[in-house]
Amino acid sequence: MTQSQAIALEQDIEKARRVLGQRNLVFVGLMGAGKSVIGRLVAQMLEIPFVDSDHEIERVSRMTIPELFEAYGEPEFRALEARVIKRLLRTGPRVLSTGGGAFMNDTTRAMVLANGLSVWLKADLDVLWARVSKRDSRPLLKTANPRQTLSDLLDQRYPVYAKADVTVQSRDDDKEIIAAETVIALARLDSGQETVPKL
């Protein structure tokens, strides 16, 4: 990054802070999109706390996400998730990373859109599959054809994720670049611009 780019990014960080105000910046998107990794970096750049809703759910329930799915099923898990996210949205500013299904819940999505600023990390199927296939901890992918399941989720969820305030393309690039593009996207809201230039 050149000195002029660094100065411009600092200005964008200030604008992004102004746009966010006391709200939470909520990352949404499919599993493997990088919500926690990018969210943590953006929180560092904006100098505000970061929290992962899945980790918070595991903390309050004293169970892992796969254990919760197995014990109570997805509907009960979503109800718990909605309660946790509602509580987290009450105070800010902070960066909040959510599970892939959180924004699909009508109640949760309405709370996020009303009380936060949402960022959809959008990724292609090949990028997502390369990331999620390395770990066997995704309850929704415990199927006969997990790649097809992921593709089906993408088809179902992308029209809903598109309701987020900002969309940033997640791809195989340095995570610092994606984080910077997220901050730039937020800064553009300060001047009413919608498009996000790629770095």
C-alpha cells in the first residue's frame, strides 16, 4: 500500500466510524465467506469490539453449535440465535459476525436491518467449498452430497442476503484487502455512493 493509499484508508476509516455511529456492524453470508476473519480485522481497523454470535451462543448454552443442532434441531437453535443477536444489538458500536442462517430468520433480519448496519460477504461456490470442505464441523453439510447442499443453500439464501445494506465480494485475496474494501464500502455510504472499488 502506497502512502497516499494509506492516508485515503485512514480517511475512510474515519468516515466508516461516522456512518456506523453507535450501531453494530453485522456480517452476514454463507458459511466459509469469512465473516469472522474479516469481521475481526474490520473491528481492529475501526477500533471497536468484535463478537461472533456462534461463540456467544456456545458460551451461554455451554454446548457447541453441532451439539445444539443435534439435541434440539434447527428451529430451536434459530430461536436461541435470535435471542442472542437481539441482546447483542442492544449496545454498540461493535462488529458482529453471525451464522449463515441468522439473516434468513425474518425476526433476526428485521432486528439487524433496524438496529445495525449489515454487510453481506458474497462468495462464489468454488471459494466457499474450498474453505468449508477442510472441516467436518458444519451441521448443515452432513449430507450425502455436501457440495450440492452448499450450492442449494447458495441458491436459497443469496436473494435474502442481498437485502443487506452493503455487499462486499469475498474471494481468494489477502484478507486485509477484503477488510479494507469493507471499510471503504461503509465510507461510501457517508457520501451516498453505492459502488465499492476493488483494491
